Amino acid sequence: MIIYGHRGARGEAPENTLAGFETAYRHGIRHFELDVHLSSDGVPVVIHDTTVDRTTEQQGKVASFTAAGLAAMDARQNTAPWPETTGVPALEQVLNACPDVLHYQLEVKPDARGRLNVLCNRLTELIQRRRLFETVAVTSSDAWFLQQIKRRNRKIHTGYVAGRRFPRPVATARRLNCSYLVPSWRICSPEMVRQAQRLDMQVSVWTVNRIHDMLAMEDMGVNSIITDYPTSTRIYFDNRTVKLPHSSETLQGQGTAV
């Protein structure tokens, strides 16, 4: 089962920062999930929210700051403690810092159509220029955005992010011609996994932080899990010689985050 670092390594370093990606990368993580927005000067940047309020010392919409301005911020707020300042990186900074990553899930959050249209163009250009067709899947809960990506280049892999059982996630992902189904672990079921995999979709569940839940997802046959604690999770699965009884233990003593 493949392990993706959620927002880099959200439980182990500041989320969606170079510090987080580089730390997990040094510990052998080669699969990452991250969030992409557009800066005021049209650069894809890595941050979860549409504002900088929660994760930085400043306030305002991501769309109102340049990429350089975002990079100069202190993005250590409300996340894992970290000794050094680390800002909001551009997507290409992350790609350059982790050159041998096997796969990224680039999640695009719902936003104004105009901004999504520009971001769609930027991501398509980047994937084509860097030849990332097999290294990147662009994921979203926004059906319109996923359709626009496919319109620009059908070779780009896409994934439908589902937080609810209705409307039916597998049917929606199939209609959108997705290669990935990305459901919350809370709604995932053996039947959902079987249906998606029969349609040649990869099933990647988020956000799984407890060993008990990881083992339950493994039993369902999911292809990958997205976790806040990728290095701890990797150590657990690498050191496991026999399948242990299910445990309610939570990695790093943290609760499950969604």
C-alpha cells in the first residue's frame, strides 16, 4: 500500500511548506498530496486555504499576494512546531526540491471560475513542460475544473475528491474520466473500492492517521492512504513482519484529521 504525505507531512512539519516536503523526502517519502492556489501574479502556490489567515502571521486572500510575498511569510501558524521560518512555496519550488518523487496528487480547491480557469492553464503548461504526465494527478471536488483539465490535455491524470457518499463518488469519477478516486476514509467501503478498481481507478483515501484505520483501509484493498504522519507510517509498515491485531493507537498521539 502506497503512503502519501498529506500537505507534505502536516503532522510532522508545517503543512504545505518546503520544510515539510524536504523533511519527509529525506526520510524516504516519495508520494505527496498538496493543495494548489493561484497567487496575484498568476503563479501556482502551495497552500490549503483560500486565505493566509490560518497558517501565516498575516491576513487576506491568497489571490491578493504575489508569489514572492507569500514566500516571505511565516507559515508556521496552527501547524506542527518548527524552529525556522518557512513560507508559502511556489509549486515549482516543491517540485525542484524533491526531484525523485514518484507521484504527486495536486488538489485544487473550489474557487471563482475565472481564477480556476487561469490555474487550469498554468497547471497544464507546467505538466506539459516538465513532462509530468505519469508523475502527477490533478485532483478536485470541483467537477467543472476536472473537465477543463481534460479539455486542455487528455493525457493528464485526474482524480475526484469525495467527502460524501452522495452523489455517488464512483459514478461521478467515471463520468469525469478520472484515473483516481480520492474519498474520505470515513465514507470508503469495500464495495466502493471494488467498483472503482473494476473501472481501473486508483483508490487513495484521506486523511488516515490511526493505525487501526490504516489496517482497515488495507483490508478493503485501497491502493494508497494519505496521512499527516508519512514518515511514522512508513516506519510502521516497513518494520511490520506479520500483520498485527488492529490497534486504536494514533501516530504521534494525534487524532484523526479530515
